[in-house]
Amino acid sequence: MLRLTDIKLPLDHDEFAIKKAILEKLEIDEEQFLSFEIYKRGYDARNNKNILLIYSVDVEIKQQDALLSKFSNEPHVRLSPDMQYKFVTHAPSNLKDRPVVVGLGPCGLFAALILAQMGFRPIIIERGKAVRERTKDTFGFWRNKPLNPESNVQFGEGGAGTFSDGKLYSQVKDRKHYGRKVLHEFVAAGAPQEIMYVSKPHIGTFKLVNMVEKMRETIIALGGEFRFSSRLEKLNLVSEADDETQALENADQASQNKSYRLKGLYLSDGEYIDCEHLILAIGHSARDTFEGLYKQGVYIEAKPFSIGFRIEHEQSMIDRARFGDNAGNPILGAADYKLVHHCKNGRTVYSFCMCPGGTVVAAASEPGRVVTNGMSQYSRHERNANSAIVVGISPEKDYPGHPLAGIQLQRDLETMAFELGGENYFAPAQLIGDFLAGKASEDLGDVKPSYTPGISLTDLSKIVPTFVSDAIQEAIPAFERQIKGFAKVDGLLTGVETRTSSPICIKRNKDYQSINVTGLYPAGEGAGYAGGIWSAGIDGIRVAEALALQMVKQTLEESNKP
């Protein structure tokens, strides 16, 4: 098939327009044309009075080779790439061990699925509950019930991505088309077929719950085994320099400068599992696990992340600013935005995890702390648009010293937010106009907060470092020049946003294993190698393949021993 890109058509084009555009582009008549399918559909709304739809299509035609030769210098006419996923190996019949996957967010879920599809029968460990029980706990917390530290927005089957906008796009390089495999598996589990071709696909929380359950059922049918409400307590590591049978039991024996080998793991319920191959996909909020791994000697580095607030506007205002008179068109849906501003103080402010027609959610995972996130349903029909407006920070400038210092910074900010909110998990909030004027808010305007359990109006600059509040105060008027109404005085800021990404990186080699622990495969967002559902799923596939190939290699070597 041929892949044709950059086909531009009016927003209101008829059903025959794409075929007509293909015939004109290739300069062929209908006798040569066989069929086509849409690979990608996006839009160009830079001129909101004349919004264009932009298509990439795969076309089946007669005399394909001749046309390829004719358009050899045309970058928008190429042979369609082979995007079919191919398994790198399959489990041998004499495989002795079973791999373990710790964490059941998008990364762990896809790692487990790929391993199961290759016949490796993985054991999956998840500290939280199964997705439906976890959803009850999370919605209960939003309705003023107690926080369950092991079952919330961050922890439980599906990971933090379950309570999000369900975005399935990223800027990660994906030359092997793993992202296509992610989309195919989601569709097989019940996602809308349109995620295969829209340029910014999303799913939404309620659909994700059902999909995660179906993917779990698939893994079980292929021999996988799940342990819910089981937290990784400790790894059984052996020093490469010591006797193989000497396990490292004491924290003071551990050193990030030594090399270790994985022999097993201990769970919080007392269970011990023999294991020499473990995928660590624990997400960006497993702070206690990060601390435990560091004490055991697993090499960890601090990495940059971002902090700031959630900003809310009426979605109708964003739609008008982006789409003009075309606001409300069902093909366009609810409008989103992506904003960046480089400040005079050297900081960068940007929008993150924008949720059209969504809500700001309570994303705490530790008692006595408040943290925000954003969520949308598939329909994106809620009244408000929300996005994180955050400032990039780095360990060199802002939390030097200990590799886990970023975790402490997050905790400090979340504790201040809890206290400023009233110590009842209400979130501190402030009108945009008051924030820019440097005064505490007392009354709400037209924009009604979506955060539950509730908000407390205050002065948000008390929570974050001065350079953060200064940068955001400079950025909001700059964003107003791109989206009219963005600096609207009664728009709302809610704090605090700290979980934009993991504050640490568990370093790994080219073979995807920890740089100092053989058999440990750090993966996904928590280890510092992904950001969002789609990229985390891709990383899970990559790591699962690397682990599978290593297990097959070891099995073959052992079987060839005299």
C-alpha cells in the first residue's frame, strides 16, 4: 500500500472528498484505485475561520511500483511501513523461572501482556486493589471519606493514568511502531476504534476501567498470575563480589557503587518469591519503594521535574478562542492547548496534562498531604477546562545533594498545601486576578471549582518557592496573548501540582537492566523513562522484550552445559 500524507480538506467536506483528493494527488483514474483507509486525522486551527482537516491515508492501488517511481521525489507519497507487531521470541518449553512485574500501571500492564503473549506466564505484583475496588476507594475519598494510602489516584490496577484524560499520544521516538501495538490492544479491550487514527486520541476514566479489567483477563487466560494489595517490601540481592548464597539483609551493607544480582523479592504480606528477572514499573509516586531500593544499594539519580498549580477556565471560552465560529463542531470536540513561556528569571513555564471538559482531582497518596491532577471522561463534556501550569526545576539548582531530595521537596509542598487548605484535604485555591495582583482571594467568580472534596480560597504564593510564583505570574499574561481570556480575573488556580513526573531516575543499561543490579529492569514513568499512558506502554513493551530475550538466552546456555 501507499501512504499519502498532508491531504488537506475543509472541515465540512463530504464523504467522497478524500477519495477525490487521492485520485488527484496520484493523478490516476478510478480503474487504478482499489481502496483506502485513514491512518491519521488531525486539524490545522491556526486560522479558526478556515479550519482544515489533515489526513494521512493508506491506499491500495494497481501498478503501485510504477507510481512509487513516478513520485520518488514527493515526500508525501511513500510506501506504507509495516507496522504489524512481531514478537521477538517465545518462551522455551524448558523455561524454569517466571518473570515478575511489579506495578500495574500502563507500563506494567503492557509488560505483563507482552510477556504473557510470548508464553512467559508472568507474576504481577500490585500494591493497590483491583481497578473496580480501587475506583470505589478513590471516588469515596473525593466525597470526604478517609484516604486509603494503598488505594487511590496513584496506587491500584491501571495506575495513575486511570484517573486522567486518557491521552494516547507523546513525542517519544517510536521507530518500531510499539505505539501501534498499544493502540491495537486498547481497541481489543474496548477502546473506541477512532483512537487508531485521530491525531490526539484519548479514552477517559470510565472506559479505561473496563479496558484494564479485560486486559487482566487476557493475561490470566495466557497463564499470568496477579497479587493485589501486595507491596514490594524488599529485594533479595546478592553481591557479585561475595558468595552467591550471601544475601544482603542489612541496609548498611548496601552501596550504589557495588554490583548485585537479583535472587528474589519479599512482599508486604510476608510472601517470598524466587525471582531472577523483575520488571520494576512502580510509577512516580511509590516514594517508600524508592527509599527502600536506595537503601538496598540500587543506583538512583535525582532528575528534573516540575511544580505549580492547576488552572481552570470555562471550556466554552477555550473553544471560542481556539475554534472561533467552529466551536462545538463534533469532529473538533473540546479544544485543548499547549503553552510554553521562557521567563526573565531563567525558568520555563508550560502547560501540562491539559484536560478539556474535565475536572481537577484530589491525587493524594500520603496522609496529611494535598496534590492535584486532572481528569476527563471520554465525552469531555464537563463545564471546565483544566491544565497544570508548572515550572521546571532541577536537582542542580533546586534540590542538590541527596538523590531522593526531590521526594522531600514534593512532600514539603504537599504538606503546606494540606495545611493551607484547612487540613481536611480541601485544596488551596486562588482567582487568577488575585494571584497576579498578589493578594489572597475571598470570593469566587464565574469559574466554579471542580475539585472535590472542596477548596479553600487563599494566597497560593505561600506554598511554592518565590521563583515559581514569579514565573507563573509572568507567564499567564503571556499565555493571554495566545488564548484570549486565559488571564481572566475569575479563572481559578488550585494547588499544588507536584507529580508531573518522577523526581528520580533508576538508571539502566542498553539491555534495560539496572546499571548495578543484574536481573532488575527499571521501567516506565517511576523509573524516569516515560511520561503518560502511551509512552509508558511503549516502554513496557521494550523492557518485556529485553527481559524475554535474556531469559531465553540463559535457558539455552544452561541446557547446553555438560
